[in-house]
Amino acid sequence: MKGIVIIGYGSNEPDSAEVVRMQAGRIKDTRTYPVYWAYTRVNSPSVDETLSQMAEDGIDEAVVIPLVISEGMVTTKMIPDLLGITYPEGEVTVDGHIIRLRMARAVGTDPRIAEYIAEAVEKNNAKKDTPILVIGHGSKDMKNPEIVSALADSLKKAGYSDITACFNEFNDPTVEDAFASALSKADDLVIAVPFFIAEGVHVTRDIPPKIGLPERGTVGCVDHDGKKIMVVLTQPIGLYPCLRNIIIDRADEILGKDRRPAGD
């Protein structure tokens, strides 16, 4: 029997952990095969707990969906190690039951993310020349900056002329520097897009004060050179309902289409 496993990083922030459960719930009713979820750290179920449940349920083959932004050590080393396989696929024996596991690509690498973000920006009344910040976590191995910069380029191709990729830590430009530049060019609005999966510490506590908002703030006004500039921090992509389309397609790529009949 086939199955899907969505794996998130895990966090002490309840909202961050909830994203994994929420996205799993969104796809449960679309497939005849079971949907499971797990976390690499902190939260339950752990990867081991989920594998045990899969073995008990008789799962023989499963696709692993990393609910993360970019490919890197988390997807090619950490998650495979926790699963007991070598990237990108392998077999693991759990309680005497063999399960074949195959890794899908990180959801954040899908080109449709740019379309979803463009829709979110449009809903916040952005004009084509509204300054837009695409905020990434940043990383020392440059995997995260590369995907954040690629997203910014895709938004430019969608017609938005003032897009800046910036980073919460490790890389330049910083969020503070990018925001200062955006304010200097804005007429009445700056939109900040957190290219993160969940509303964790970075999105709720670190980033808002860097763009003139209080902790956990999402909308506010900033005075700049005699003008009042509205600042909007959009939702992280993990909360987008349309992310389920990417998860489903990742699974179908590997397991084949097996949709639940209408009405069941």
C-alpha cells in the first residue's frame, strides 16, 4: 500500500508546527492512500513514530515531501538520515516490515510559488512599482539565497518592477537595509513577503521590528520624509491553501495519480 509523508522541521512555536498538520489535512481527502506527517525535531510525531505507524498500517511504498523552502542539508542529509535511507531513496525495515521511501523535492523550489505570491501581493493592492521585499532566512551554504533571489526574479517577470531579495541573517542585503531603500522609493505602500514555511520566531518576532512593525505585527504605518507609508507583511507560504497543489503533484510524480472518487 502507498502513502505520503510530509516532514517539517519542527519548532517550539505552536503555529509553526501546526502548518505541517494543516497541509496534511488539506490533502487527506484527495487521495485514496494514507497521508502521514512528522517532524525532524521538537514536535510529535517524530520520524521514528511515523514510520512505526506506517509499518503498522501496512505501508509498503511512500513518497516523502519535505515541507521546507530549499534543497540542502535538511533534504539531502538530515531527513534521509532520520528515515534510515541514503538520498534520494531506499528501503527501511520497521518492526519487521519493509517500506520503500522516495524523497520528493522541497516544496519551496516549485515555480508556482511565484504565482501564488504574486496573487497575495495583488490582494494587498500593490501597484507594479510598489516596493516589494522578498525576505529569506539566509544561509551559509547559499542554497537559501539562491532560491530567494530566483523568486524575486520571477516576480519581476510577472511585472513588478521594484523587487528586492533580502535576508534575516547570514546574507546581504539585510532586511533593515532593504527596507530603508524601499521606504525612500515608496509612494504609500511597502509589501514584505516572508519566504518561510511557517509563522515561527523569525516571521513573528525577528522580522516585524526590522520593517517598522511591532512583534507579531502584520500591518502598520511608518512616517518617512513627511509621508505615511503603509507596511504590509504577508503570510508565509506554508499557510497558502494552494500549496496543497504542489504537495499533491510532488506525490503524483513519484507514486502516480490515485485520486479519491468524487463523493467518497
